[in-house]
Amino acid sequence: MNKTELKFAMALTLFEGVGNINAKKLLAYCGSFTAVFDSNKSKLSKIPGIGEVLSSSISKQIKDEAIIQRVEREIDFIQKNEIKTLLITEKNYPLNLKQCEDSPIVLYGMGNIDFCNHKTIAVVGTRKVTQRGKDFCEKLLADLQPHKPLVISGMAYGVDICAHKNCVDLDIPTVAVLAHGLDRLYPEIHRSTAKRMMKTGGLLTEFMSETNPDRENFPKRNRIIAGLSDVTIVIESAKKGGSLITAEIANAYNRDVFAVPGRVTDQYSEGCNYLIKINKAHLLNSVTDIVYLMNWELNISQKPKTIQKQLFIDLPEDEKLIYDILSTEKPIAMDELSAKTKLATSVLAVGLLQLEFKGLVKALPGSSFVLC
């Protein structure tokens, strides 16, 4: 890991007015997080979507010693507590999440998390789960066990903790995405389960230590849950709730959503029934529905090609042009690719970076590129 890159990426997450989308624009145009900090206001202002006002703000914050001191304090915390970092430019960053436009540029984790699993499932639902919901969750995970999934949830009361506990009992790897830093656990009562999860799963967050579980952090947490997962399952939900937000985000990411139906008179089936009614979730009766619709009986080695074709359909014009040229060529150098696409170097750099994030293009030594 490049510690300098990590340091500047962490600092960038603290900048006011930047956010993850703009951070990735800065990365694309400048080439590295270190280069962002070496750039002046004039260079930054020429980046599309940044402009004069934001570039001026970034330039001032680059010189803010308090931000660097905060990052250095966090690095000390990371080292003392054996916390793993996942930087968006590195191979250990989860591919599913990297494909999302608003994915965090830095993640912090504890435990033994393997994001290479081809069957990653989010299990979410109400904090006031009924006995029916608990029973369904337990049976579903037991039936999923032979498929060796990775289960993602949010460590909250109700469906979340039910999923985590059952996964631990069934020896299914499970990861809790948190709405706060790793110097605490909310709710504290779930700490014993969190400890048991560390063997084959663990805890994950985009927030530095000293971050409280404030209300506005939970929707941010939910987008990571949806982004990490191939499929999101809503066990129970009232008409409004965080699990419906997660389902909406998963739909926006073009990921499959399943919902467990219930009686129209059941309060905690209203949300699930609604998702099914408006065709934003598949009806889920048993694990068979998931296996069938996700094609999990197919050879896993066949799946990457299917994923790439699906992504190809949704590519923006510039990225499609780059992809088309790379698909008919052997590894091609940056300058030659620029000549063939007739794109400005800055635009080409952004397009290549986005294709790398989507797992479609691989950079080779000597500034050459090839399809994955």
C-alpha cells in the first residue's frame, strides 16, 4: 500500500464540499490523490464539475494543517487497532462497490473479510422484526448455506442482527456495515456477535473514528450495503423505513432486489408488498427463487462475461468508444488510444479510470491498457 496515497485520500474525505463523486473526478484528472494535493487552483478549476468556487475551497483546505493532523491521528488509531484500509485505487477494494458512482474512496475494516465471493447478499429489514420474520430469516440462511454466500447487513436491531447471528451459527461469512467509526459499536449490546463475526467476516465503515452514529449517516451506510451486494433481500418492512431506502438504492445500482410477501393486514409486510407491487422487488418465497433468478447453478467462471455485457449496455458514450477500440486491439498505449478515440487526454483519462472501476479495463506497465 502507498501510505502517502492513503494519507491524502483520507484527507480528501474531510474536505467540505467535495464528496466521493468529486473526489473521483479529482483523482481521474490529476492521476493520483497525491497529485491532487500538488495541484494549484488554476489546474483544479479546469476540471469539469469542479469550477472556480470549489477549486478555491479545495486549495485552501489543502493547506489546512488541522486536516493533516486529524489524518495522522487516524493513522495512529488504525495501526494500533490493526484496522485494514481499502483504497478505491487498490485491488482489495470490493469490485461491486467500485462500480457505484458514489462509492467511498476509502473504507476501514476489522476482521477477515473476503470480497471475492461471487454470491454476495444483503439481508435487511425492520428493527421490529416479528417471529415470522425471524423464522423466515433463519430458514433462508440455512438453505443458502450450501451456496457459500457472503451476507451483508447493518448490525441494527431486528432483521440485521438476526441475519448476523444466524450466519455465525451456520458458519456463513457475514459483514456488518456501520454508520460510525470503528472506535465504538452501535448498538453496544451486539458487541458479542460482532466479535464472533471476526473469524470469517467483520466490520466495515467509511467513517473515521470519533464519528457518532448520527441520523444522517444511516442512509450513507445503506448505500454501501446495497453497493457491496449482488442481491438485496428485504425480510420485513413497514411502509417507511431504512430497508426500503436500501432497496431503492439497490434498484438504482441495477442490482436485484427480493422481498418477502405478507398479509395485507400485517404492518411489517407493507413495505415488502409495496416493493413487489411496483415491480421493484422479486417475490421471495424460498431460496429457490434466488437461485433461479440469479443463475447460481451456472458455472461461476461463466459469470464475469455476463456481468461485462450488462455493464457494456449502460456505458456512457466516451466509455463505450474506448471500450469498442480496446475490444478490437491488443494492449494499446495511451497516446495511440488518444489518437484513435480523438478524445482529449483529460477526457480519455477519466473514461479509462471509470472502466477500471467497473472491472472492464486493466492498466498495464508503460501506460498501456487492455480489456479484462
